[in-house]
Amino acid sequence: MTATQPWTPMPPTPPRQGNRPATAGFVLGLVGLVVGWAPIVGLLVTVPALLLSRTGRARFRDGRAVTAGRSGAGLVLGGIGTVICVLMTVFALTGAARAPQPAAVVQPAAPGPVAPALLTVPNVVGMADPQAREVLAAAGFTNVVLGPSTGSVAGVAAGTVTTQLPGAAALAAAGDPIVLGEADAPPVPAAAPAAAPPVVEEPVADAPRVDAPRPLVAAPRPAAPAPVVEAPSSRGSAYYANCSAAKAAGAAPLHAGEPGYRSGLDRDGDGVACES
């Protein structure tokens, strides 16, 4: 008779469940192929895809899952997405390091005083004052000053520019004074003194005296005087060669009947000789 071994009951086999982590890893792996091109951000999708796919594969090996599901595909897709995201991140960081730094913005300095433009002074010596001012105005100069006169110059008309300051070809600003020196009129020569008229001595000869012409005055013509008869005078007789001799003796005028009177000295026959 054989010995009978005791019967030991078999433990119940736990039921197998579906592999949800593998499915989730596969879905995230597909999304990671698209999002993985974004630097750094793609890693937030591809890394969880790898972890879930790996978890689903471990569940299948332990027997907790009926099938491995899509864990293998999830691992492949998650790995590819991760590699793409890492490469894009490296390229982005390298490009940012090599990108030229923006130049510092330099603030413009405050504008300082602008130096006036310099002009060339034209030569106006020898020109008349109006012409010189026109030439200087055409050259751009606005401040023309008349300086001290340089006096009269032989052969130079009055008002002619003889000096200028600054000189010709000098550089000056438009508002700088341009001083002109001009010539005066030549002096008028003094008139020579008039020569004294020659002294004409009155002839001593007994000749009728010719008076200087006098203005004629209309007057009634006097009646012809009666002939004067020289009468002898008790005071004695005198003889004067002419009226000058009578005046020198103090006897002029001589009236008819007086000593020294004679008709030769009475030119107008009025009875009075040497009255003037």
C-alpha cells in the first residue's frame, strides 16, 4: 500500500490588467516629435514619454500587464523627440553665444557753439565807396565800416577806397567789420593876390582934365552963362599952371574975379574954377 501525500491547494493566479502606462508613453512620444523642435520646452514632453513607456514595459515583464502594449514604440518616439530637443537646445544656446552683442547706444553730446563760417575778403582798394560796398555785400559781408580818412591823394578822387582792414584774401566771418579808409578831395589852390593898380601921376601940363565917367543924371539944362570978364584985382595977380597947383597953394576953388582965376581952369564955364 502506497503512502498518500497530502493535497496542497494552488494559490490563485492574479488577473492580468491592461498596460496603460505604455499607451500614455506612446501618445506622449508622438507629441514629442512635434514639440521636440522647441528648445528646452520639448523636453517637458519627450522625457515623460520615455519614463511612461519604460514603466509599461516593466509591467509586462512582471506579468502585471497582459501585453507590452505600445511601450516599445513609445520608447522609440520619446528617444527621438528627446534627441531632437537636445540638439535644438544646443544650437539655440550656441547661436545666442555667437550672436553679435547690440552696440551700446551712445547719447549724442549736447550741441556746442557752432563756429561761424569764414569768407574770403575781396580786394576793394581803388574802387569808389558804393562799388566797394556792393562787392563786399556780394561776397557775404554785412558789416562795412567807414574808417578814418587817409587824406587827399594826388590823382585820386574823393571817396575812393585807399585802404581796407582786413586786407584782400584774408578770412573773416560774415558779421566781422570791414573797415574802409577813403581819400579826401584834393585841396583847392589859394588864389594869387591881385596886383596893385599902377599909380598914374597926373600930368603937370596945362591940359583939360578928363574926369572918370560918372552916371548921368537927367537935369534941366542951365542957361548959357554970360561971358566972364576977368577984372583986375586990387589984391594983386597970381598964376596957377593947373588946378593941382591952385589946390597946392590953397587957393582952390577960384571964382571969377579972384587972383589966379582964368577961363582955362574953368572947364564948365560957370565962373568957378578948380571946384573939384
